[in-house]
Amino acid sequence: MNPEEQRCGLVAVVGAPNAGKSTLVNALVGQKVAIVSPKAQTTRTRLLGVAIEGDAQILLVDTPGIFEPRRRLDRAMVAAAWEGAEGADIIALVVDGKGGVGPKVTAVAERIANRPEPKHLVLNKVDIADKAKLLAHAERLNAITPFAETWFISAQTGDGLPEFKSALANAMPPGPWHYPEGQVSDATERALAAEVTREQLYLQLHAELPYASAVETEAFKERPDGSVEIHQQIMVERPTQRAIVLGKGGQQIKQIGAKARAELTQLLDRPVHLYLHVKVRPGWDEDRDVYRDIGLDWVE
């Protein structure tokens, strides 16, 4: 495609926790670039997904859910969310249409009300929401913030997505694409590997493992046969949490590793040898080095 005919712009995807932002970004990109789980605040750092529609490249910044921060990790995540919205061509506020409009949602709507960027309201999960309440949600939020467009979609089923994606593409300013065709994210393979394992921790352990856990990719080595060898450290705060991750006879960590390895093999398109180690590290969320490794800024 002639670069002079290309368009490219940035869409900041913001909202309260569990609105479905990562699911929406994955759906618009057309493949998985952000991890998803039912656990609130799954997304921790800014992540860029690259979607293409016609002559437009849409750079989707998937941000952590915006909430009232109580500790350093929370503050770093919320700061990452607002930084992800800086310089955007469009701010898309994603709202759980089933959950409705609570204090967390209105707080985000109020925060973006006076920002100069065009704003789109995206009411998600319409496939499971009370249809009669959706219009009321839209009216209430539009009274807080002057949205240029309001969309009713389901990122899970695809309802309304083609129209939304087309509108985003048409709104992108003229300019050359920032990423080569075929690249779907700005995440490194090391970072992607850590995120995939963290997703399996959340999916398989549910409420058993507290929010305070992290995954570091310590080594990422290419083998001569074309496969990749990955060594990761799962950090928890207490010995009891380590026992939960390991499981009886080490069965739980084997299952986590097997699921993560299978997904990474598919995502990286090559065989993966994954080695997991669980370390008790009290206060890891007060360690500057950990913040750097997981892609967050240190926030006082």
C-alpha cells in the first residue's frame, strides 16, 4: 500500500476493572494480544494492540482498569492507565453493560469529560445485559461526558464490532503506518510469555491465589533446533501461597505450565520448553526492579 494513502492513529481504551477492555482489544486486532480472566485488574501495564481496517492502522492502547488506588502497585497501574490515554486520537470508555453505571464508572467518565480528544462510549457485554437498561446507562453517561458516539457491542460474540471498527478506522488521521503489516502488538516475546503464565495462574487458581503475585521471565533462549527455552519465576508473598501454586505433589504447577506452554507454542509458532519456579518474596510489590521488569513506572 502506498504510504501516502495510509492512515494511522491511537485509540486509548479506558474504563473500570472488568469492563472487557482486553477482550475488546483482542477482538479488534483479530487475535490474542492481551490476557483475559474473570479476575478484576488482570491488565497491569499499558499494552498496544495493532488492528488493520482497509487503509487504516488502529493502535489500541489496552490500559489497566481505573479504580481508587490503595497501595503502590495500584497507584502504578492507575498511572499507567492515564498515561496510556495521553496523545490519543480517540478515547474509548468501555463500560460493562451488564454491571451498569456505578461510582467507578462515573468517576472515569467525569475524569475524561474535559479532555479535548473525541470520546466514544462503548457499552460492552450487550449479549448478557438487560436491554431495557442499556439506553438508561448511555443517557446517564452522556450527561456526564459529551461522547461523539455511543456503541452497543459484545466483544465476546462480535455483535456490533464491525461497525465500531470501521468507525475507528475512518477517524484515524492520514499518516504512515507505525508497525509492519502482520505485527499485532508492541509486547516483546519475553513479556508475552510472562503474561501468558500469569493468565493461567488466574484462570486455574481463581480466588485461591491473592492478587499479589507476579511472573518474571528470567531467561528466554533460542535453541539450535528452532525451539525456545523459557525460565520463569512466579513470585508470591507467603509460603502458604507457594503451596497453593505448587499443589499436591506439584500437580498444580505442572498443569499451569502445560497450559501456558501449549498457548505459547501456538502464539510463538514454535516448540516451547517452559520451566517454572515459585519463589516466596515478601513485599515484592515494593521492589523497584520488579516494577521495571513487569513494565510499570515506580510511583511514590
